[in-house]
Amino acid sequence: MTFFDLKAAQWDLNPDRLELHRKLAQAVSARLPLQKNWRCLDFGCGTGLMALLLSDKVGEITCLDASAGMIRELERKLNSPGMPRNINSRCAMLDENTFGKKSFDFLFTTLTLHHIGDVESLIKIFGGIIKNGGCIALIDLDQEDGSFHQNSEVNVPHNGFSRDYLETLLRAAGFENISSKTAAYHVRRKEDGTSRSYPLFLITGRKI
């Protein structure tokens, strides 16, 4: 089992995480003209926190994650009474063949990119599966000193990102109208009782 498989059942028990995702969903909704007919992809969805928060503003959402544990937790929630019916889930990695070309009107990903080794190739894939005129929203850590995941068992190829770097990759993948802002701050509480606040960016763009 992976780190995320083991953590999945307790993932939503962290109130700071829930409040952070509420702030991030508000930032996305304020930045982009979300449409009820949009077909969406939540890449690295985890337990579906962002998808559930955005579900009443868009159309069908496909939640994709490589962690079977996270997908099981999402499906458990979706099978509960009163849950949205426009969300479906899939446990898989993403490559050029996972979905058809030009499959989505909107792709969003939250705190997943820094776990991906080859981000350049991934963003090229994003460019291939988003329809012309469709939107993208990338949420992740600003470049940091490695303390965000200090002493963690999880694989972390990137200690956050330069916004300019990701914006360059998006342009190369066929996106325009690219802009970035600080969407929220992620507070990490340490065992010694101290805490540190890390800025999270929201980068948006439109596929041409």
C-alpha cells in the first residue's frame, strides 16, 4: 500500500484541510466562469474534496487518482445519501491514452503536481485532453525549502514551483490568458506545537 492508501480513511478528519479546500474552491470559482455544462477532470483528486465543493457549479466531474485507497474513500462518500450525482471516479495514472483527445472543458488539480516527477510531460498531456476554449486551474505550493514535507514518507520530487516555470510550460502546451494569484495559505502544524504558513498559488489559463 502507498502512503496515500494508508492515509485515505483519515484524510477528511483534518479540519484545517477541509477549510483550506473551501478557500481554494472559492478562489477557483471567483477566477473562472464555471459553467453547468462543463465536463471536468479532477486530476489527483484524493478523497474528492475539491470536486464535491465545485460539483454544483459544473457538469460531469471525473475524479482521477492513482491511490486506490483515496478512490475507495471518495466512492464511500459518493454512495452516501444526498451526495452529488455528477461525479464519477477512476483509479489510474494519466497518460495520452487514458482519455480521448479534447475530452474536457475544465481540468483542475490541487496539491498534486509537486508529487509528479515529469511535470513538463504531464502538462503536455493536459493540453491534449482539454478542448479548445477550455480552462485549466493548477493549485500547488510556491517554491519552498523542503520543510513542507520534512520527515514525510511520501515521495516529493519538487519542493513547490516557480510560478513562471509553470506558466512557461502552459504556454508551450497551448494555453493563453494565463494568470496567477496566491489563493490561500497552508498551515502545517508540527509536533512541537509550532506551525508555519505556506502560500499556495492558483494558476489559470485557457486552451487555444
